[in-house]
Amino acid sequence: MVIISAAYLISSPGYQQCPKPDRPEYAFIGRSNVGKSSLINMLCNNQKLAKTSGIPGKTQMINHFDVVSETADGRKTKWYMVDLPGYGFAKVSQQQRRSWTKMLEEYLRKRENLVSVFVLIDGRHGPQKADKEFINRLGEWQVPFCLVFTKSDKATQQDISKNVQSFLKGMQKDWQELPEHFITSAVKKTGKDKILAAIDKWNDVFEERSK
């Protein structure tokens, strides 16, 4: 699958203001500064699509991008890519953080066309408490998700592999079945084809269920 076009559509303060749920949707979330915007830009071949920032908590709303892709046999598919506010540390007030938490929970639990959540994990580090807590919450809410280990170019392959295995091993204590995972680098475009292939597969499933 190749992305033909991707454009910013709208920023919404809550799930009720989001675009009509008439196509498959994929949300991207992670701790602040994990590389969400960089990954979205890499997947869409547009470095200016999602705004990157070194300031934690910069993304504050539900940001929708309108995406058109083409499959290997020439079929075109429209879908949404969503950039969500980060969880964990952010330079915001407790009140703002509570507001974000409520907004995220409502979106994740009530957005009917949400196919999967891509949970981004910084591959340079070992398992972090905030990541584990968020993933367990998705499990409680029965929200489908996969893991994306980012910044693989910023550490040795051995260290990245060690951190990924450590994270997955830790999940085995609470999870009978581990989610699909990807190792990525926005700089080297590592993992791009595998993520797009997964979205292509899920788009087909969504289309079949919608008939």
C-alpha cells in the first residue's frame, strides 16, 4: 500500500466533534516527545503534515488527517489518521491533565470506527510505568491496539532489541496474547512498509464488515 495524499482535516476538543465515522480510523498515542508527529510524517511522506515540537504536551486536541491510499492492485481507500495528546509527563496543570484524560477515554471507548490504536514506545529505554499503565487501561476498555517502538536509529540494534524483548516479556505477566509490534525510525523510514501493510489489511476487514 502507498499513501497518495494526506492532509490535515480538523482538531476536535472531544469525540463528539470528530468527523463522521464513515471510514476506518487509526490513532497514534504515546508519552510526550516519543516521536508521534515524526512517525506520522514519515508514514505519509510529508515532513510538514503533523507539527513536531520539543515541548511536552504540545498536542492538546484530537487531530484528524484525511488519508487516501492505493493498494498494489490499484484500489483506492480513504481513511483517517489521528494524532492524540500524549500521556505521562507534560508541562500542564492538573486540571488540564484531568481534562485530557477524560477526552481520551471517551474518544477511545466511544469512537465506533476506530480500528486500532498505535501505542508508541521509546525504543531507547526499558519498560516505563506510564506505558504499561496505559496499555493495561486499553485492555480493560477492550480497545484494539498495537505497539510501535520508535527512535531505533538512536541506539544500537542490540539495545533496541533488548528493550523491546524486555517490554514484551513484562506484558506476558498480564496478557495471554501479545499485540502486534513494529520497530521504527522516522529518520531511516524503518518499519514504514510493515505498518502500512497492517493498515491495508485492517482496511480490508473494515470494508468487509461495513457491507
